Amino acid sequence: MTQPFRGTYDQLPELAARQQYIVDAARVQASLYGYDLVSTPIFEYADVFCRSLGESSDIVSKEMFVFDDRHGDKLVLRPEGTAGIMRAILSNKLTSQLPEKYFYAGPMFRYERPQKGRFRQFHQIGVEFIGESMPGSDVEVISVAWDLFERLGLTQKVELQINSLGDSESRQAYRDVLVTYFSDLKDQLSEDSKLRLEKNPLRILDSKDPGDRVLIESAPNLKDYLNDISQEFLGSVLEGLGILKIPYVLNPHLVRGLDYYCHTAFEFVTDCLGSHSAVLAGGRYDSLAQLMGHKEPIPSIGWASGIERLNLLMDQEISSIRPISIIPIGPTAETQVLVIAQWLRREGLKVILSHHGNLKSHMKYANRINAAKAILLGDTELENHTAIVKCLDRGTQQEVGLSQLVQYLKASS
RNA sequence: GCGGGUGUAGCUCAGUUGGUUAGAGCACCAGUUUGUGGUAUUGGGGGCCGUGGGUUCAAAUCCCAUCACUCGCCCCA
């Protein structure tokens, strides 16, 4: 009863502040590139995700929080952000004014077994560049991500891995040879990879099974099956990253679990999070709009990043404004401090009233809330129209006339 | 969904081959200081030993189940 549902957690002030700091940093960074904040519902018709992610994907087949509403409609708590945003583009008939550049942040839901950095309700930030087919847009969204890591001081902890899945023609050709290759070796594959062979053969490439890895070594390489268009596209993206001096590593085994990806696929990975290496991942999804019933493709690219994982990587403290504690001494002062606190707040100062206890416990409270200063107000001070301002770091204090109080507090803060 | 580990005070953890009233440090509250916090000192509150069942004269301790957390797998951010 008092414990939260499996895989969910409370964000108490310290954690909430850290996570909000990350969201704010990302929102500001994205806005410098013209990505504006949007927000879509956290639940959608199930079809929004079932059709776009692919029925066979793990997310759809076993990880969605699905429920029926009172009319029997199948609804689902969103497991990711991109499909909802594409749905919003189509619902709001924005297809004639593309491209659009969006930033979003919010909770996502997947019915998984919780682990470090993995929750059932988790939080993502992401950007989507919708309606642009040029490789420069791929470079741009990766650049937003890189700038964010710089802003958060995490560039030393992450590595950008990139790959091309090719266009549909290249991918289909490669998929065919890969299936042929692994079908011959089926007996040697791990149990998991036997299933992958049926459902999503590309996924065999990033299997962690040692036996699989040996087979993967000599498997056909996706790179050799990219047609001219796909190779040229990848070349342009890599060139752009080079110009921007964004370091990357080509990873030919980097693939995507979802059906709608093509061309550029990338991940920022880390070795600081145990088995979950991906901190931010994205790719190009030109065919998503069609999967959702739109007649033509809407070429698009974006990424999403897990706030919980970013937070685990950040070891520095998040600084917050230290308050001023205001402490009444005696019954007359108790009503007077209300007025003074209100006055100081209107001057933009962060003032916390101490409501309960003797002077000693008031001071302890001031200490606990990390107040920089305490304002002490007793009968003597009321008569003199002054207040005692005590610096809690140094232990020094000074009697200040009320008329100069604001100036004094602002000057010494 | 599969496998391993851990659940004792708000937190970090002791707790003997099962044995009588379950401990420590930190944190919290109060006194030493009736108008001054952090340090010191003295005292105090606080535990269905995760939960339910079983074995036993006797269970925090052994067994089973269950829940939660955690690590790995699958998958993902």
C-alpha cells in the first residue's frame, strides 16, 4: 500500500532538482537550434504504437502498458516519444509546413523488469527533426546531442557510435544474405539468436553471446551491401561530424529494434552504467509516417535520451539558491515577520519562515535548510526598527535598520 | 519472461553452532545555555528483524512461498 508500484519511484526535492536541471539544459540547448518544446499525451490509441513500432518488436509484444477504456478502446501508456509526435504532425495537418523541429520531455512506460537505470515509468528527453531528408539534418540532431553532453560535462564519459542501416533496398538485400548465412549455422546459434533469426535477423549482430560473436565475426558486413545512395548519405553525415569535430566510432553491428529506422543509426554509449550502455540513441525514420497511414514518406530523424541514465552519469552537485531564514523571537515578532517575509519576497529574495520551536530549534532549522543568513527579530529590534542579520557561514551578525535591510541582504549575498 | 544476490531503527550496517530484554554509528528530539545554529557532553524517542506459512520447548537466525530491491540475460533510454 505505501510502496510505489514496481519500477516506479518518487522524485523527492534533491532528485527532482537534478532531473529538472537536465531537462532544462536540454531544452535550452535544443532551442538554440530552433527545436521548440512540444508535449503530446502520455497515452494514445494502441495502434499509434502497434503499427509504427512493428508487431514483432519486443516493445509491442511484451512491454506495453495496455488498457481498455470504458468504451472498449484499446489504449496504451506511451513507451516512447517519436510515434506520438508523428501522430501529432498528422493530426494537426502540419505536413504542408514541414520541416518542423521539436523538443520534448516527459514520462515513458515499459512493462519491464526494473534494473539500475531502467524503470517502468522512466523519463526521456528527445528531439525530432521532421520533414527533412538531407544528411545535414542528421548531423544537426547529433550535434544537439553532443552540445548537450558538453553542457552537462559528460563528453569524457560517452562515446558516439554510428552506423548506416541503408535505405530499404539496401537493407532488404542485406537482410536476405544475413538470413542465408545464419540459417546455415542455425545449430550453432544461441537460443535467443534463433528467435532473432525469425523476428529480426539484424539484431543477431549485437548479441552478447560469446558463441554468437564468433559467428558474427565472419558474417557478411552491412557496409558491403549499401547501395550508392546509402553510401553517399553516410559519407555526408560522417563528413559533417568531422567538420564539427564531433568524435565518433563506426560500429557496423549497431542496429535498431524498431521497424521504421533507415540510414543513420547512432548511440551515445558509456561503460559507467553496467549492462545498459546506451544513454542516448536515435536514427532516421523516413517510413514512420507511412506506417501510420500517411500516403507519402515524411523523412525525419531524431533521438531520445533517458534522464535517469544521464543523472547516473552526472556526479556533480546541482547548486540551488540558498534561502534566508527569518526567525521571530517572542509573540509580537511572530506576526511582524509575516509582513517582513512578504516584503522581502516581493523584492525577489528567497525567504523561509521558521514557524515552530524555541530560538535554538529555529537556528537548527535554518542550518538544516542550508540558509545563508538568518534574520532575527525580537522586541528590542522591533522597538528600534531594526533586525539582526546573522551570516550562518561565518557566525558573524549585525544589526541592520529595516529601511536598509533589502539593500544589505542583496549586497552581501 | 529467465538466472544469481540481498531484505534487521530515518540511513549505513553488527547480531556467535537457533537460546531469554535485538545492538552500534550517523540522523532526529531534549537538557547543559530562559535572545543564537554547526563543535562538545548528558539524556531521550524510535524496530510485527520485508510479508505469510512451516520445523522446534525456543526462530532475526533453519525450510517453503511471496513481495521488494539489486546484479546479469532478453530488450531498451
